[in-house]
Amino acid sequence: MATSEKLINIGSKHEDVQNRPDDRNVPINEVGICDLKFPLVLKGCEKDQSVTQHVQAVFSLSVDLDGAKKGIHMSRLLETVLDHNTELSLNGLKNFLEDLSNRQLAKNAYAKIDFDYFFTKVAPVSGIQSPQAYSCSFECAYDSGGFKLKQSVEVPVKTLCPCSKEISDYGAHSQRSKVWISLLHKQEGDSEVGVSLEEIVDIAENGASSPLYPILKREDERHVTMSAYDKPCFVEDVVRNIAIVLDGDIRFYSYEIRVVNFESIHSHNAFAVIQKSNI
Amino acid sequence: MATSEKLINIGSKHEDVQNRPDDRNVPINEVGICDLKFPLVLKGCEKDQSVTQHVQAVFSLSVDLDGAKKGIHMSRLLETVLDHNTELSLNGLKNFLEDLSNRQLAKNAYAKIDFDYFFTKVAPVSGIQSPQAYSCSFECAYDSGGFKLKQSVEVPVKTLCPCSKEISDYGAHSQRSKVWISLLHKQEGDSEVGVSLEEIVDIAENGASSPLYPILKREDERHVTMSAYDKPCFVEDVVRNIAIVLDGDIRFYSYEIRVVNFESIHSHNAFAVIQKSNI
Amino acid sequence: MATSEKLINIGSKHEDVQNRPDDRNVPINEVGICDLKFPLVLKGCEKDQSVTQHVQAVFSLSVDLDGAKKGIHMSRLLETVLDHNTELSLNGLKNFLEDLSNRQLAKNAYAKIDFDYFFTKVAPVSGIQSPQAYSCSFECAYDSGGFKLKQSVEVPVKTLCPCSKEISDYGAHSQRSKVWISLLHKQEGDSEVGVSLEEIVDIAENGASSPLYPILKREDERHVTMSAYDKPCFVEDVVRNIAIVLDGDIRFYSYEIRVVNFESIHSHNAFAVIQKSNI
Amino acid sequence: MATSEKLINIGSKHEDVQNRPDDRNVPINEVGICDLKFPLVLKGCEKDQSVTQHVQAVFSLSVDLDGAKKGIHMSRLLETVLDHNTELSLNGLKNFLEDLSNRQLAKNAYAKIDFDYFFTKVAPVSGIQSPQAYSCSFECAYDSGGFKLKQSVEVPVKTLCPCSKEISDYGAHSQRSKVWISLLHKQEGDSEVGVSLEEIVDIAENGASSPLYPILKREDERHVTMSAYDKPCFVEDVVRNIAIVLDGDIRFYSYEIRVVNFESIHSHNAFAVIQKSNI
């Protein structure tokens, strides 16, 4: 028998091991695949909801498994992605999760989609435009509690230290910082959930001493330097400035804000976190 | 005025900006420092509780901040580490957290200490011994709920696929996998909390197709190859094998098991998670 | 004066600090920017040279600086990317580097463009198709030696250990491995340089025990398991299998092959490297 | 036959596959293991050469392989580490490499040892002391060219932008930066090679706007803020300031300096590199 024939002839070896009963009777909260890179065309991330962008996403996909079954069908998870490929933007996620769970005969399904999205930044004086990347994620759950979506954006910003400014005759240390804003949405009925990521970016940038820009000409750099000096922010200030904007916004159920300052006077970092329910 | 004099003369610039009142009145869940590398001599991680090991830890330290205060005293966080340096093993963590919160006049304090710990692995046939690193963490909280400790260990293991073995005339794909076991302890009264990390490592390794070893001579490699083939494990099997051992162990409040298979037939990974309360 | 006015009024503060003379007289080999994320439409990476793909690239861009000048014009580096945006595929790189050096009045220019590219993988028996990501880079230099281009591709594969197979009564350990192939091209006259990345991927995959696939149905998994068992490869074998194919190929000046096995019996990795000139 | 017996009985399966001849006749530049974590007690890294420190190192170990042999003996690489354990400081590296090559009957041997080393930093005004981690490496080669050692240290520092200071009415952006200094030593006869890492750290810190410190009280923060403002440095300045110190130092054959600024006004980084031979 030739090798190719031998390899194809699965013959009596056809039993689906995953379908065998499991006598340990231990249910599994989540089982699936992660670190799966997949290209997507995303829609609905910008204020103009009709704009699309090609992104290179990383998926984590999982379902629950009841105690009586030995395993899930791993290959079906990726087949579900292939079938829903074109609708994997904000509004298609619920259908995608329903299908994920149906194909595994599972009760719950989970997906996390991480991607970089480019928004155009406009230099503050010269007006030069250039794309800047923001790391984003959509984390969704479809279970007995209905459909939930957590949108997260990582926004690099600049902070200038109020203490350093106050205690020094001149100057003040500044540094790059990162803001993570996560918004948890719980769907009521068939309402649409989610806000534009672009709006979240604006909120994060406004909470710090200054936004960052890919291109700054000299007049822009002067502007960023002086406006940051005019708006010094502790890590505590940034997290609070953002909390005030998000607080009470009933478009989402709860929010989490995390800010990290890559301190320019230490080799460790400073951080602050606020988590709060709005509903 | 000489530069050195000028720089030291803080004169009227003495106000502690962090102590100013804050009129936004937004309480902060956590504020502190992270990614701080610090050398420690750890005790109590092995079955023989008296053994010590030099580790190079990474700290995250934080407290809550009430809405009326502008900032915390970042430098005091590290001063607290310096003062408790020699007692930063399992049994000293509660005192450390109490002191962290007291020095900031905070209600809650949190610490996460990540470190690599070396346990000796003995090759299964030749008996050759060599140290193997395991990434570990102690995550603690001191708040109105009392003192809580989460111990986590990352354990690299080998898994061999039961489906691949079953459907093939010969061979079966195997791969490196990682197991994370986290045990949450809630202190009752003044009882000591925590188990030896070495015990957790054993439980993780026993749940997979085979442990890993730094040195394997040919007779050892034969043993590992055949014993793994004799004990095929899906990612679902590993997480369940471990759950059965941890289940009902009232030395800890709850557990989480996470297993990732770095699949040798895919460039993405497979994973499974079980979380459960014991009490 | 209003803040906005104040910030724009650069007035007498117009000197270009970077243009000042530098009295240390120390030439700098490379100065520029790195870790710049930028979206590109790439052409010429596939066997069908007309195919394009949207990628999210990371740029490093630099030039030399002679000892008499204080600094380069950082913002012009990114402006050059913006201006050459649409031609930043294989054939436009030389023009791009010439322009980079011209705008800085530099003699040498360097660029490194890292990106993930998706090629379609076809499951070996079922024929199911799915995209798989490969990390790639174009590294170019424009200097007195002319124009040089190094193309690199990282290819995940499967290896099965010949020793483990030989010494065991049944089974053999296998694992995920990674192959990096780098091809250095030196341009002669105005000849085009570079080969299709897809061809490099094929060479890497053929050198190992088996390629990897995003989706494998049971008949495919049987095929991959048995064909890998039929083609055991040490890390030494993979690097040699590939060297034999690349050796003497005068389309490129030299090659480097690096293979890493993420050993499924150890928590450390095995690796092998071959570097050789073809011309 | 019981499983344990079965697994130990290697019987006729005793051939050493690695020792078989290889008919492809392709020599391999380097083959070995990497990402091996191993605990060491290092000596000779500080100005006081007698001081020791426990570190957690990561090893890469390799030898060349001639074209006639199928494979190397991977387990012997780690056995060599175990045997030389206590002498794996600067002065023992040459013996270690000789032994590595001898045990594999190889001509060349290579080792790279990466580790974090803690040096004590003293706050500039308050004098408070605290350990700060520096990522270091020893990269060695033993081949026909004799024994070579490359010592590298990564030093985090602060830079303040001269352009931003010049063009702004007040303030100037600053950020955390990293300096990598690598010194290549070629041994003449039996001379000792290598300098204290502590000396390299000082050179790197003196080249920037300011060193970093783990603990800064308010008077220290004032000092760091103002002294950095008094010593603005482009990325070009840092690399040049350091080159001037290293230039002509005949204790080493050549040097490479790499500086990266994690710009606080951009989300990308700026970098500069100088490479030069001293001999």
C-alpha cells in the first residue's frame, strides 16, 4: 500500500474520541483555542460607523463542556470563524457566539478578539495627519445571563508630574503612560451594544497631560511641551479625570480604567485602577 | 548659588502635593507601583518548610485612596518592602500588607509577588538531578474581608493527544503544555494559610501525560516517550485530572486550573479552565 | 495672551537645535525611530506577484549622522513613510531608502519592516482551507556598498524526534518548532531583488517532519501524525534539509537558517543555525 | 512484564542515533540548547571583585557540528553546566567553553548567559539606598580565533529633550530611556578579560540627563528634575557622551552602544547606535 493511500485510509479508525463518555464527571468552565491569528475587516469602530479597516486579529474561542463528555470539537471553533468571517464586527458578535455554542452543543460560549486599530492623529498646530495604532479588544460571553460584551482600548498618552513641577524651580519630569479603558455591556432584549472605539480614545487622551502624535513639527512639539506643563497629572488624576466622564453613562453596565506611568525617574512603573458599575 | 546648593535648597517648595484635598471626590480602588524588581530570600515554598532560596522577584504594590485625597506616597511603598525584606515569605505577607495600608492611612492593601523558583527534578531512570524553574506568584489582599492569599504556579508538562493515537496506525502527536494552578486562601482568625508550592507542582505534573526534565539520558527519554504514549491526555483531561485532586481540599477556599497545549499540529494553542469553590 | 495663542507663538524660539554644530565630533552609525506601527498594502509576497494584502507593519528607520551635526530630523523619517506609503512593497524599497537618506543629507539609510502575512493552508486530506500567519521582515540598507535587502520568514512546523522513535518500543515525542530563513540580496545594477515569501515558506515546511495547519479534520490529523512519524527530524536535520535546498541558489548572496524546537520533554529549547554565502 | 520494567528495559534499543553518519555532509555552525533557566552565584561583577550575588540566569549553549555526524549530545550540554556550576563567573567561562567543546568533540563552543544583577542605588540628596536591577549578559565564543567575551549591560536612564526645552517658554518633555553597552574582549595569551559591570553602569548613567532611582523622597525628586533640565540630551547626545568615554580604552577590542528613548510625545521610540573598534 502506497504511503499516500495508507495515510488516507482511516478505515475502522473512525471513532470520534471526543464523543466518548467521561466517567470523571467533572464539568469544564471553558475549553477551546487561543492565540489564533486571523485577518478581519472590522466595521463600526469609528465615530462614522460605516468605515471599515483591515486588521490582523488574535482570537480566543471557548465553550463550556458538561461532565459527561470527553472533549469538544476543536476544529469546529475555527470553522465557525471561517463561516462568520465577514460579520465579525461589533454587530455580528452575538450571532457568532450563538453559533459557536450550538455547534458544540454547549450552553455557554466565549470569544476574545484582540487587534490593533489605526486612528488618524492630527498634529495640534501644523495639522499634519498620520495613523496611530491603538490595541483594542472585544471580549464576549453568551451564557445564561444573556449576551455580554466588554470593549477595551489601550491608549498611549503623556503625563507630567504635578509634584515634580511644584517642588522644582524649573522643569518637571514627564513620561509616556498607557490608559486602558474597558466598558462592559449587557444586552437588554435585542438592543445593539457597544460604543465607537474612537470615542473611548478621545476620553482617555483628554484625561492625561497630553495625547501622543506620530508626527510633530517644531511648532507642534512646543505646543505639546507647554500644554502638558500647564496640565500636570498624577496617575491618580488621569484615572479620576476619566472616571468622571464615564460615570453614570448608562450606555454601559460598568467600566474599568487602568493607567500605568512608565516613570522617567524610576525603572518601575506607577499605576491606578478604578472599577465601577453604572447600573 | 552653586548648582549642588541650588538643587538641595527645597526652601519654600515644601508642600506635599499628594496631601492636598481633591475636589473631584472620586475614590480609587488601587493605586501604587508595579514592575518593581527586588531580590528576596524565600522560605516555605518546599515540602521541607525550612528550606530557603534566593529569588529575583517582581512586585506590584497598591492601596486604595479615598476620594478626598489627591495622591498616595509612592516612595513609602518601596520603603515598606525594604523594611520587611527579610520576612517577605509566606508567613510574613499579612504583616507586610497591614503595614503597607497603615503607612498610607489606607483601608485596603494589595501585593503581587512574581518569581521563578527552582525545584530539583530527578530523571526517571538514570536518577540524574537538575534544577528546573517554575514561575510562581503570591497575590494578597488585606481589606474588609480580612486577609486573602492566592498562590499560583506555572508548571510545564507534556501532553500526548488521545485522538491522534486512536485514529493513527502508529505514532501520536505530543507537545509541551503549561498548567497554571491558583489556590485562593481566606484566613480564618490567625490561622496560617498557604501550601507548599512543591506540592502544587506534583499535582500538576501528575495530571498530564508526563512531567518535563532538564536532563534525560537515552534510557530516560525512552521512559518518557513510552509512559506518555501510555497516558494520552486531551487538554480537557489534564484540567479534569487536576480538578479531581484539588476538589474538596478544605485547605483552600477555591481553585482555578488553566491548561494550555502548544499544539504540535497547529500554530495556535488549545486551552481549558476550571474554577471552583471548595468551601 | 490666551493659552492657544501663547502655544502657537513660537516667535524667536525658532532655531533648529538639531542643525547646530556638535563639537564632540563623534559620527553615529545609526540614528532614527523604531517600534512605529503603520498599516501597509503589500504586493509581491506571493508566488502570484500581483496579489496584495493589508498588513499591520512595525518600522525601524535610521540614517547615519556625521560627527559635525548635532541631530537628525526625526519627523522627516515618518514623513518619508507617509509619502512612499503606496509603494512600500518589495520593489519600492530602494527608492524609499534613497529618499530617506536624501531628506536627512545622510550617506546611509536603513529600514526594517516587520509584519505578519497570511498564506492559505490546505488541509492534507480534507482540503479545507484557512489562513495561517507567518511573521516576516524586510531589512534593507542603502550605503556605499549599494542596496542590500534581507528577507526573513518565521515558519512554525512540527518535528518528531528520531532518537525517541528509535529507542522506544512505541511512540516518539514530537513538538512545535520554528524555522527562520533569512536571505540576503545584494543588488547588481538595477536588477530586481527578492523572492516570494511563499516560496520560502514551502522550503521551510518541507524541511521539517510536517507543516502545521489551522484546521485539521480527523482524516487530516491521522495523516499529519503518521507522516511525521515516517519523517523524524532532529533540529540538526531540519536545518540541513533546508540548507541543501538553498545552497548554490544564486538568486541571493547568502542565507541564514535558524531552527528552534520547543521540546516536549524539556522546558528549555533546542536550536541549530547554518549561515553560508552563495556567491 | 510490568510497565516500570518495560519502560526501563532498553535492551537492544541501545544505538546512539546521534552518532550515526550523515550523508548530506552539511556542517552546522551552531547547535545546542537555549532558554534554559539556571540559578548561579556570580562573582566579579562589582567594583569590589570579591562580592557575590545569587542570580537566576538564562543559558544558550552551542557547539559546531561537522558534516559527517548526525547530531550532538544535547544532555551533555546541561551536564557541563552542572559540573561547572560554581565557577560560572567571569573567570571560569573560558574553561567552561573548552569543556563544552571537548565533550562534544567539537571545534567551537558558544555560550550566552543572561541575568539580572542588582546594584545599590543611593538617592542623590536623602541618601536612601535600594537595589535596582540591571539586565546583563556574558556572550562567549571559543573557536579558532581563541576566546572572546562580550559583556553587555542594559541601563535604564532619563533623557530630557534639548529641542523641546529650547523652543518652549517653559518645561521640556522627558522620558525613560534605555542604554545598552556591549564590550567585546579578545583574550591575548592567558590574560584575564572583562571589566566590572558596575563600571559600565556608571558610564551609561553619566551619559544621560539623569540616572534612575528606586526610591526618591521629595528633595531627591527636586534634584533629579532640575539636574535633568540642566543637562538636556538627545538620543544622539547620549550615545556620543558614552562613546567618548569608551573610545580608546584598550581593555576591550570593540564596543557597541545602543540607546532607545521611549518618547513621551510619541508612541514610537527613538534610537541611536555607535559601533567601533578600539584596537
